[in-house]
Amino acid sequence: MYIGIDFGTSYSKAALWDDEMRQAEFLLPRGKYGIPSVFYYDSDSGILIGEEAEDEGQGIQAKNLKIEVKMDLANDFTADGRTFTSKEIVSEIYKYVLNVAKNEASKKGYGSNVQGAVISVPAAFDQQQITLIKSAAEDAGIKVTAVIPEPVSAALAYYKMYNKHYSDTALIFDLGGGTCDIALVAHDSSSASEYRVIDKNMIECGGKDWDKTLTNYLLKEYEYSSGKTLSGNPGYMEKIRRAAVKAKEKLADPNVDEASCRVEIDGRAIKKEISLTLFDEITSPLLKKAIQALKEVYDRNSSQYDIDDIICVGGSSNMKQVLREIRLEFPDCNVDLIVPEAAVVYGDAIYADKIKGRKSETTAKKFLQDIAAFSYGIRCFKDYDADPNYEYVQNLTTAGSPLPCSNEHGFWTTRANMYSCSFPIYESKKSTDTYELYEGKNIGTMELILPPNSPKNYELKATIKVNINGILEARATDGKGHSIQTRIDLNSLKR
């Protein structure tokens, strides 16, 4: 049995693909939305995950509760005198999800032998974050057969399970608990075998930010009503946060326009009503930020691709304001919301089924193929003797090339007896062989030391490689064994 696992900021879940039924199947207890991605520890209870962790981490014990670990992978967590790394916490959550998946699969007649799993990560996670997540899953006893971007998983689900009117290119808007993950995904409908990320964007803006905004609003209201300072008390803050989350979820119901938030403070119950209008008003800057990120990807690609469909996924897309505002911003697009909580894990399960039994992730690229979103080249001189100030960029790899991609190009020194030669690396959306400097952006430079007394037109070579994880490796050499190389994490660039 091969499964998909979606490790989310707020909830985690697993699923498998039932080939006979031609649908993905949740591996969760009946009626459950997901497993809260929550970790708790104290010396008496030990490690608790999910709802058990939430139940134990109330009142003064809230200090031992770790939430939103996916958005805080760089920091350790100390509870009751014991320190846990983020990798250890993620691994414990994966272990819990795996055990639940095995139990549910067995109950449904699929058995409990999990031979492999596909896990997904935000499209803009860098290699260090991806490695941590994958390693944590493996420490939990999971054989990871592939790691794929969450928006691509969502695209797989829609093309495979809901392929009614979607075009070959879809813009995925994944508003989850901690991030807004956006990707333009192309699908080869003629062969039904290729899914490629054309462009991507991610901002740290998700449902947790809506929760925090409403929590801060309620905090002020409760402090005013109670006459007490509550912000320094972990127990009260956790109570208020939970009230805010429940109100947000209730207001997502199409038939609800008002939610009641009740919190007990020193034995006194204080009740606050939150209208949908108020909720939308205080959180509107967050939605504007997310839609702006979506618009950036759309604007970068709309002249080259027909973008007719915007697919909204992620549990936070259930908020009524999301679909309404995106439709207003993109009136010419078909904007859809279909099972947003399940799209990513369904896609993980579909991919797991497609590549089951294959020996390596590389062979699975025939089914899932990323392409380069940008072109990468070297700045050089057009004709140094005629105009020593006329520089341009020579592309080595171009946007749209299947990943991984690489290319080598020859260059020559402009003068004799040069001590060194610079190789400025440029990024752009230009697919032509050459382009003007102002059309690209310098993202790094290599400085190659040359041998003494090197002549004019001394031959040099530069190579650029871009892998599937967004890592660029560049190298410059001469014919006498001199070389310089650099490595750039493209996911970390601010564009």
C-alpha cells in the first residue's frame, strides 16, 4: 500500500488512491477533518499529538504546547525542562499520522502494510526545509518515495478527480494554515502524463494570521470587559485563540453571518459577538496581501499562457471572503473551490499510486515534471574593442526547460594580462539567447583567477545547472585547470 501524507501547519492527514473506485480515500476516523499538527509534552503525560495534545495543553499547561511547527522549523522547543528540535516534533506528528493511517486502512480492508509514501511541501520551501521535513518523515518510519510541491498535488487532484472543464494550465491558490502557496501548473492533456510547475510564489500568510488578528481583537475586548491584563497569561491566551478559531470556522458556513465567542475569566463568562462584516473588515489586509501574491504570478505569465482557471485549495480558502474577492479581482477567470481541505493529500495519494514500485524518484519524472520558471545567463561584452561599455547577458539555461537542466558556453578575455575575470550571473524571464542588462537581475558573481601573462582572447567556459529543488550551481574554468564555482538557492531570492 502506498499513501500520500499532507503535513499541514494546522492539520495533517493521509490518504490512498483506490484504483477500483477511481477515487482517493481519506485515512482518518469518520467525521474527522484532520489531525491537529500540535505537539505537547510534560514529564507526567509524555509526548502527546493532535487532539490529545490540545486537550492537555490548556490553562497553565499551554506553555508546554507547540502549534504551527511547520512555520517555525528553525527553532527548538522546550517543555517541562526537556528540549525538542523541530525535526523531532515533526517526526512525532508524522509517526502519529502514519499509525492512524494504518489503523484506518486496515478497518477499510486495505491492510496495514505501508510500503511507501509521497509527502508534499510548500512550493517555495528551500532545500534545507525540504530535507528536514523528509528526514523527519523517515525518522518516523516512513519510506518516502517522493516529495512534491503542494500546489502540484492540488493540481493532480483536480485533473484526476474533477476533470470536467479545466484547461491545460491552472493557477493554484493554496491558502493553508501558515502559508499562501501559489503555482501555475501545466498539464499535458494529450498524454495525461505531465504536470509541470511553470512559476511559483509563496508568502507566509495563512489561516493562523486570520486567527491571530481575531485573537488580538478579542483580547482587547475581553481585557476591557474584565478589567484585567490577559496578554501575559498563556492559559487565557490559549482560551481566546481557540474561541477565535471556532468563530472563524463558524463564519465559513454559508448560512452563518455571526459567531459567538465565549471565554471564562476568573469564573466569569464573557461573551462577544463577531459579525461576518467585522471579521472581513479586520482581516482584509491579509486577504489583499494574498491576492497580490496571486496577481504577481498571473501578471508574469498571462501574456505567454492562457490562464482561465484559478483553483482555490487549502482549508483557509473556505472563508467566504476568499472566493468573493478573487472573483472580483479576476472577472475573466473561472474561480473554483472544491474540497479545499483534501486537494493536497488527494494529489499526494494519486502520485503515490502512479510511482509505486519504481526504484527512484527520477523515473517518476515522466509523470510529474517541473520546468524552470526563469532563465539564467552570464553578463559579458558585446564587442569590447568597438564599445567597452556595451554589456549584455548570454543565456545558458532558459525558462520553460524541463528540470534538471544545464548548459555550457564559451567566453574569451577582453585584454591581455588580466588578473581575474568576473562571471556575473543573471536571472530573467527572457527566453532569447541574449538580452539587455536592464531586462534581468544580477543574483550572484563568480571571480575566476587567471594564469599569469594570459593573452587576449584567452578561452574560458562557464556552466550553469539548475536542479528540481531550485538549486543553481555555476562553474567557470579555463583550459589549464583553474576553476571557480558557486551555489545559489533560487527559492530564497526575493523577486
